[in-house]
Amino acid sequence: MNKRLGKGLDALLPALSINEDDKVVEIPLSQLRPNPYQPRKNFSEESINELAASIREHGIIQPIIVRSALKGYEIIAGERRFRASQQCNLATIPAVIKNFTDRQVMEIALIENLQREDLNAMEIAAAYQSLIDQFSQTQEELSLKVGKSRSHIANFLRLLQLPEQIKQYVSRGTLSMGHARAIVGIKNPKVQIELADKTIKEQWSVRDLEEAIKNYEESLNRRVPAKKAAKAGAKDPYIHQIEDQLMGMFQTTVKIIQKNDRGKIEFSYYSRDDLERLLELLRVKTS
């Protein structure tokens, strides 16, 4: 992932660093709570175990960053260190207390994870959507802030339209971002799930999936005209019965064309004499 961030987020990076003027304090783990805006929902157990082993041997080298909350403190940066410290049964953890707005907290959490490439596609999509919803940002504004193209933002946001089952596949890594982008173009949720399941079962590449989608869309396009023709050919049984009666009375093809409660009746004739015959019958029938 491109680590270049937009100027908006890049300006926050110095706030994450700790310098000589910052006061490091020991905060009880019981007074800490995770960042409520943390976009990462899944933490690698193996990674936490490795970090815990390092802490047991070397201690916590880098303090976490927190902000004051109504009850205790919220973690701004360093949730992995916090979780590993819990595993080590530590009572306290070194921390630096800083002042951040909700917006900055959300953006910092996104920075931290994007730089480490820790987020899966669904977590990135949800984080982008949260920034848009919480702070009324447009996709264009967000793209400038995170240093990504607008199409990059839009592609991730489209993943949120997928059925929940497929979102879980992407979150777990069962389906890749490429697979998800291909499937999101299908309108029918049932077909989306069928394609996703088949992709996993058959171990399709993105190219294989795209080929299957192409075949599905071609078959769909062939069926639509047939359905339209069948629909156009369908007729009210009462109208059909009247047509049959008129054909019997006038001995020619009769077509009733109806739209709502209005319409017209068409009589077919095949010669001048046939026309005269029909006119005479009409005069007799209507007199």
C-alpha cells in the first residue's frame, strides 16, 4: 500500500511522536479503554503473543499515547501494546497524555493502521465511510486527506454494498479485494453469494471469476429480450376471447390493441372485394 498520505493527515504525524518535553506517566491498565474509532476489528493473536514475549523480556520500550476521557483514558496509539500488556498481567503501562479531538482520534487511528498495512479491505472501507459520515466529508475531500485517488476511495466504499456473508469472506481473507470488486458489480445479492461461494470452492483467480461473471451477464442479456417478448405477447384472456368471436363473425384476422381501458380494433383484408365484404358485414352488424 502506498504510504504517502495527504497533507491533512500528514500534519497529524508529528503529534504521534514523543519528544523530551512529553511527560511519560504510568497508567493502570484498568483505567484504559480501546480507541472507539479504531478501524481495525481483528487483531492477530500470533502477533500479540510475539509482542507479549518481547515485553516480558525487554519491557515496554515505546509509551502508548492516550487522551483523557470521562472515565479514565482512551488509547490513541498503541492498542497492540495494551493488549500484550494485559496478556502479561501488567498492572500499569507507560503512556503520554495528549489532547485530541474526536476527528483527530479517528484520523490518527486510520493513519497508524494504513501505514502498517494492518487493515483488511472491509476495515478500510468502513473507516473511510466513518470519516465521511462523522465529518460530512465528500469522497474528493477524503481522497485529498489520505493521499489516495477518488476512484480508490469509491472502490472501497462500494464493498459496503455487498451482502454481509461476502463482507465476512473479505474480512477473513477468504476472498480478495479483487474478487470483491468483481462481485460488487452484480446487482442480484443471491447471484453475488453464489459466485462468491463458487469462487472459494473452485479456488478461482480474479480472472476466472471475471470470466464467470461475463458468461452470466451474457446469458442474462439473452434471456431479457425473450422475457420482454413473452410479456408483450401476453394478453388479457377476455380480449383474446373477443378476438376469437370477431374472427368467427367476420372470417378474417382481428386484432384488439389495448392500453389501459382504451384501444383499437384492427380488421385485416386481402383484396378490394374483401374490404367491401367486411364493410357490408359491419353495416349489417351495426344497423
